Amino acid sequence: MPLPESAILDRAHRLGERLTAQRLSRNLTQRQLADSAAVSLNTLRRLEGGENASLDTLIRVLEALDLGDRLDALAPPADVRPVDRVRNTAGAERKRATGTGHGEPATPWSWGDDA
């Protein structure tokens, strides 16, 4: 079920507030951040105000705030499930599935009526 418009607007507003807080924690003016991100001042104001902005703008601003690495958390690669990452204690990604067979048995199997 899709989110109601009010929930989307609320999330956009909270994201804008967080971006503003990040900018202020770095003691940057809106003009400085806009210049660093190569976006217009009005575009940055819209983004911080929770108004519609492009994905390109969001990425530019996050990179200018040195938060670009957090984008990976939004949509992690689907090739490895989070539970597999926890189980993987060696720290290396799986390259292939483990086979079920372990070679030929030491003695061939039979029903036992030949003995």
C-alpha cells in the first residue's frame, strides 16, 4: 500500500531538517554549501525546506557534506542478504555455493542381500 502524501511530505521535511543540521554542524552557510555542491542557492533552500528536489541535487549535497557513503545504506546490493553477512565470520563474500557431495564413498552401498 503506498504511503499517504502527508507521510511523504513529513519525511521530506525531516530529511531537510537533518541536512540543515549537518550543514550547521560544519559551520557552513547555505551559500557555501550550495557553491560546494554546485547547486543554486534556491535549490538548496528547497531541499532543506523539505520541498521537491532532484535526486541529483540530493547526491551533490550529500557528497559536499561528506555523507555520500551513506547512500549505500539506502539501497544495499541485493546479491548478499544481511543475514549472510552476519553469518560470514571470515569477512569474505561467498563466491559460489558449496557442493553437497564429498566424493565417492569408501565402500559401495548395497541392500545387504548379497552377503
